[in-house]
Amino acid sequence: MQNRWIRFVRGCLVIRIDGDYMERFFNMCRMHDIDLWDIRKEQDVCMCEAYASDFVKMPPLLRKTGTKASVVKKRGLPFYFPFIKKRIIFFMGVIICLAMLNYVTEYVWAIEYVGNLQVSDDELSDFLEQESIHYGMKKSSLNCEEKEKRLRETFQNVTWTSIYFEGTKLFIEIKENEKSEPVPIEIKGTDIVANESGTITSIVTRNGVPKVKAGDTVEKGQVLVSGSVPVYDESQTVVKYQIYDADADIYIRTPIAYKTTISSGYPVVVYTGNRIKMGFAQIGDYHIDAMPILDFFMGESKNLYETITEKHQVVLLDNIYLPVYYGTINRKEYYIKYFTYTEDEMKSKLSENYEKFILSLQEKGVQIVEKNVKMVKNSKGMDLYGDILAIKQTGETAAIQAYHNVDEDIEE
Amino acid sequence: MNKRDMLKQDMISAGERFADAFSLPKDMVVNATLFHMVGGSELFVENFKGIVSYTCHSIVIKGNNVKYCVCGECLTIEYYSNEDMKISGQIQEVKVIREA
């Protein structure tokens, strides 16, 4: 039995046979290896189908049997060639489009991270950059298994990785260890030193030896709590020093100087109302839009523009990301106009800034004991000087200063 | 039946016996027409000589010494090639017409 696809490719004809000896004609066709199918009787005539190439062999048989054959319909690919020939550019376009689609789908055009909570997208992007994985790389050049292994080695808390493609999109899927093991605390040996000069108001030591007491005046950088704890023997002689990380809550009364300046002139962005909205297309690194043409015809403008670009990537069948982008460019024209503050406005602005500063200090737990404010007007604008006396937490960790001395003492 | 036909008949029966004895396919040995029917609507015919007559209600097929008549309604020949043919339609009966 003939396959209907073979019939389509070879091309077939629907033939009407008319005559007294149609059966003889069929038998002679059979003898001459001419295949016939779909033979059916319609009143006095017979309809059948045959290959177009076999039709040329029929005339001698028709003459011998006294039958007549006429073509009713043509089917198959050979009969489409004239149709295709007339529209060759269209079909060439379709073929080129398919070829290009096939070409671009061999590359990576989108990357997505899945399952990362502790490891940020930026960290993963840096990792991919180190591993030379980037947009536009060939999919076949990426060894997924090797990169999965490298990913697990780079990030210790990543327990499972999977790098795979869906269309032209590269998925980096990871699973992180949710039960993180406690990190052993390494004792380095640190002192607590004063951040600023002032008077200590209270000190509560948890670890180390306090070097100051409440009411003492200290300088910036002075050791407040030492991390080297002396160990005495029975005769109250220092035998050795034990090293700790000093830990304490220390509050200090210290002055804070605040200065802020405001200029009498200030800029304001004024939109002219001229807007230009146009589409653009981008294929790879080639950007196409009509903005340069517009600038050419309208002339170079001295005004400034605020530009908002909305960009979308072309996606086929949800997964095939192409290096083709489209979107809109929204350009708003504006200019900067300078206004002048009045004296009251400047005072109001400075006071507002000062209040914000005080509020930010209070939010950090700083107690304000005393404050003095002075506003001075000058040629450019106005300055605000604030002297604040505050009680705040102090102390920052620093490497033990007496450590080497201790070693030397012990060696001696 | 003349002597020649009787001789032919004897040869056929001898061929059948030979095929039976050596377990050979009879259609090959005695050149018999092979009918293969699927349900009541499809009939495959092999090893035949040609079509004698064709109408919507009957198709007469020439075999080796005998003719076969396929009777039914809306009979069509789905394909007709050098090796075999397929008849489809509402087949009612297949008759063997022995030549006198």
C-alpha cells in the first residue's frame, strides 16, 4: 500500500476514466506497473487516482482500450512549485527566519537564579563572571556538571546545585543548608578603647579588667577595658596574663559639634511639558531608535531631558529568550531654575535639619543633656552651629596594646 | 469436461497433495488466489490475474481457472497494483464461479 506522504511528495492526479473497457484499462495499467488507487464508479464513469509521473505512460493504453482519461484535480508537492516560485522572497524569508532562530537558540540569552536565600543574586553573578558564564555564550561550551561542582565548592552553605537549560534560559538552581552549624568563636584578645574624649558616666564590665571608673575623664583612644587579665600567685605577683575579648557597656558624657549650611539660592526642576515617546528595538548590541533623526531635524536643544526607558526581551514559547529587545523611550524636557530663600525660610530649613539630627541621635540611644544653637547669616546663605552635650555609649574594640609587653614580662 | 480440463484438474489436486505432504503454502504451489478479509468491509486480494468487471455492487476478479465475484454495496477499489488489491465497502458475499 502506498504511503500518502509518498503520494504527496511524488504528486498525484485525480483522473476520470470514461469508456466501455475500463476494466481492461485497469488491468493494462497493472501490467505496466502503473499504480491506481481510490477507484470508484460514479454512474457511467470511473474516478481513480494515479501518480503524475505515471500519467504520461497512459496514452498508449487509453488508445488500445478505447477509453478516455481527463485530469480532474492535481495534488502534491510538484504542483506547489509554481506557487512557491511566484512567492520565492516570502519563502526565502521564512527559511532564513527559521535558520536564524535555530542559530540563536544555541546561545544563552537569559539567566535565572532559583532557590537562593542566603547567597545573593549578586554573589552568584560574580561567581558566573569568574567562571566566564555570561549572556551570549554558546550552550554547548558550558559543562554543567563541572560548574555545579565548582558552585558547591565556592559556597560552603550550598548543599545541592543544578545548572540546566530551558530553551535559551540558563537556570542556576541551588539548595542551601538551613541548619547552619554554630561557628566556633575564636578569641583574638581585644581591648575596648574610647571613641571620643569625655567623662565616663557608667561602666559595666562583663569580660576583661576595667581601667577607668565612673567620673573619670578620658581621651580618645584611651583603653577603657583591658582584655589581658593578670593571674596572681599566693604572693600577689603576676604569674601570667590570660587573654580575653574585652566586653563592657560604657557610657560617656561628651560634647558633639554640629554644623549645617544652607545656600540662599536653590535649584528647582521645571518641566517644559515637551514630551517625546517613541519605540525602539535592539538586536544584540545594535540599538535602533528614531531619536538621533529627531534631534537632527529639530536641532540640538540646550535644555536637559529626563529619560525613562522601558525594555522587554522577546520570548518564544515561554522559554526561548532571543537577543532581541523592544520597548519605549519616554523623554521629558526640563530646565533648572534657581530661587532664593528668604531669611525666615532659611531659619526654618536649618531648624528642621537640626531637629532631624537630634531625632536621629535619640533613635541611636543618645541622651541629650544640653544644647545650644546659633544661626549666622553670611553672603552665601546661613550657617547653623549647634553645641550638644550628650550621654552616649562608647568603646570600640582594638588589639591588645599590652600584649607584647606581657609576653616579654613572662619571658623575663 | 474435456480431457485437457480433466488433466488440469488432476494436476491441481496433485499439487494440493504435494503441498499438504511437504507443508508448503498452497497458493504458491497451485497458484491459487489469496483472499484476506477484515470484518465485513475490507478485502485484500493477492495472486490474481485481473478484473473482469467492476460496478458499485459487484467486482468480478479473474483467478487461475476460476473467477470470483465480490458482491456488496458501494464497493470501491482502494488500491490496485501489480501485487495486490484492496476492496472496501459493505461486502455481502464472495462467490466462486467455476467455468463450465
